[in-house]
Amino acid sequence: LVSLSSARASSTAPPLVEVFVDDLPVKVPVGTSVLQACAEAGVEIPRFCYHERLSVAGNCRMCLVEVIGSPKPVAACAMPVMNGWKILTDSDKSRKAREGVMEFLLM
């Protein structure tokens, strides 16, 4: 039997989506950013402009990661996850994108 309190709790809990961060499955609420999902998986993404208490600017582009099936790297701070996404945080594509951003910032 399901108690009334558990029925209420389950009806108010946000739906979860499953994503894979460097092949590690993680379940997060709908609307979670790629950056937050990676943090939940214990993976640190470099960033300059993101702070959890501020609105998302996504200007620095240091948090670029590869999402399988996406033609270009995505800004992890500004992109909400979708169910089934495979996110690669340390792939050649991700590293080269971050190196390009850093080179641009240092010129």
C-alpha cells in the first residue's frame, strides 16, 4: 500500500532524466544544466563566469563539453540536459575547444 504522504511526495518531486557523464549514469531533475549534472557525477568542469547564485551568462565559454550527436561543443553552464545524453568532459573535442577559448582570452 502507498501512504498518502508518500503519494504526495512523489507527486511533488520533479521528474528525473538520466544522462551519462563520461559513461557514468546520473539521474537529475528536468531543467538541470549540463554543468550541474557533471558536478552531481563528481566531474569538475572549468569555468570563469558561472556562479550558482547569479543568472547564467555563458560568456566565457570555458565550460565547453562534447555531447554525443551534437555537431559542436556546448556550453555546459547554459544548456539543460536531455534524457539519454552522453556527455564527454575530457574528450579531444572538449579539450581543443577549451584550449581555443583560453588562447583567444590570452591574446
